[in-house]
Amino acid sequence: MPNKTPAIISAVITFILLIIISIMLSFGQLVALNGFSERVGSISLVTSLICQGVGNILAVIVAWRLAIRFITKSNWNNIVAALVSVLAGTLTGAGLSFITIIASILLAEQIR
């Protein structure tokens, strides 16, 4: 299957970019949780990391499926399809990660 390689490449690049974004957002969350106790902060961080992991997996699947769809159904070039699917997957994952950070900070506020 010739469209498997661009799909794999787009999924791997999306995963790497989402790991970098998740690390940066987690450091921002640590700063936001500065005034909370260790117990509340730990619960918030674990919740955030679990949700970010699930969101990142979903975003990688989106990038994988979009690359295949763009190549087979829309007859796009392999490179263009991979780039667009990486962009869409990264934006999806970053948006989900940001929502997760906000939700976990609100969770910490409710636990407090």
C-alpha cells in the first residue's frame, strides 16, 4: 500500500510535536499550581497527564487517518497530505492538551 509510508511519517511527526507541546504546557501548569498543596497538585498533574496522553493518542490517529484519506480520496500529493495531516493532528492535540490543563487547574481549585 503506497499511502502507508506518508501516514506513518505524519503520525510519528505529530506524536513528537505533541510530546514537546505537552511538556511545555505541563511546565506552565506547574507554575499555575504554585500556591496549591502537594496533594492537590499531584492529583491535578496526574489527571492532566492521563488526559493529555489520551488526547495525544487521538490526535495521532486523526493525523494517520487524514493522511490516508487525503491521498486516496482527494488524490493529494504524499508530501502535501502528510504536512496537512501533521498540522491538523498537532492543532487538535494541542487544543485538547490546553483544555486538559485548564480543566485540571479547575479541578485543583475545587479539591482545595
